[in-house]
Amino acid sequence: MAARRSAHLNVMIEAIEKAGRALTRDFGEVEQLQVSRKGPGDFVSAADFKSEKILREELLKARPSYGFLFEESGEFKGEDKNFRWIIDPLDGTTNFLHGLPHWSISIALEKNGEIVAAVTNDPIKHELFFAEKGGGAFINSKRLRVSGRISEEDCLMSFGTEKTKEFFSDLGATAPSVGGMRRMGSACLDLAYVAAGRFDVFWCHGLHPWDTAAGSLLIKEAGGFITDMDGGKNYIYGRSILAANQSLHTGFLKKLKQSSTKEPIKGKISH
């Protein structure tokens, strides 16, 4: 089934592909910088801001009245209060920094507080994930569907954190029942992979709207189920998220709720 792209989606895809080409060129330089004494940190920071600049310029050109919420630069209010772009110009910065080819760019369009269009671009693997409300979710030209697995022992679970105290308790509650676990370092791609059925479940603490906005629509349009870790709807602005198909979501939500009542194990996980 071919995807029908609205004017909004075409604008988003054109912008994100342009930013992807620039980041791909920069990524090609990272390996050379690994051997330098200073390291590639400043270079990657500059690449991140360059991606943001490209996205902002391209989207402003097409929709000059819309607002923005960026990971790096924060919020810019537009004349049109109904629409706002939510943007992560480089998700998976640590992977990028180390020359690991697993990172992404993400744009979501928010209309009156609801995500109505989403694009996540993995330019290294040439995979473009996109969705519109009511129009389905796609990777390139292929329709996406979440996994149909119902047994936790067959599941591949992805997870993440940003040094939150609850993490170890939650991992202890969920890990023993699954067939495999991954921590990939790009929440935007984790959510896209749930939409594609590659991961069966994803949960994470400490996320931000630019991490979750696009992926949440991808998952819903791919037939998945998504909440915060309390089972509520505040998964974009509430700093926690659980995504799966509806059958698996119920069991994992129960485990995570039970975990939240226990004394957390102390420790830190690097992001």
C-alpha cells in the first residue's frame, strides 16, 4: 500500500532528508577525529546545531507562522498558536560521537496539543519512518505494523533511562520474563522499531517531548499501544513511556507499577 503524503508531511520529509544528508557527511568525519587528543565532542556538538539550523530554516520557509520546540534551543512561539514543530536534530548523540551508526533525526507536528504528523529519519540505514493521524505508519513505502507476539518469553525488549533512581527496579521487574533485551541509545529509533515490530516492547524514564512525540504517533498508527508508566496519557510531557502491542502492554504495565512501589536499587546507568 502506497503512502499518501499531505503537504505538511512533504515539508517535513524534505527538511529532515536535507538535515540527514548534512549529518551523514559529518558522521563520515567522526572516525578521523577519534584519534585526536581533543576528540570529536565539539565537532559533534556543532553538527547537532547545524542540523537544527537546517530544520528550522526549511520549516520556517514552508510554514513561517508555526512555533518550534527544540532539544537544543528550547521553545520559539509562532504567530499561529495552533501549530508547533517538536524537533530532535540528532538523537543518539553518544552513538554518533563514537562512530556508532545508530542515530536519528525526528520531527513531529503538534496541532492544538495533539501530534498529527511525524517523521523519524535514520539516514545511515536509509530508513525513513513517517505517519499522519488516521493515515497509517510507514517505513519508506512499506506499511508498518507492531509485533503480534503475545508471550513475554518470546519478546525482544528495549529500554532506557537518564540516570533515574527507578531504573534498576524496573529492569529487575521486566527483564526476567523476556527473551532478549537491548539498549540502543536512540529513543526515537526505539519507538520507530516498536512500530515496525522489531522490538516488542519499549520502556524508558527521563525522556523529553522531542524524544517521544514522533514515535508515539508512529506506534499508534501502526496499531500499538502507548502510555506513561502509570498507565496514563502523559507519555509526551510526563517523562516516562511504555510502548507495545495491547496484549503485551497490559502485563508490562502491571510489572512496572509493582516495581514503582518497591525501594529502588541505587546506581547509575550512562546514557
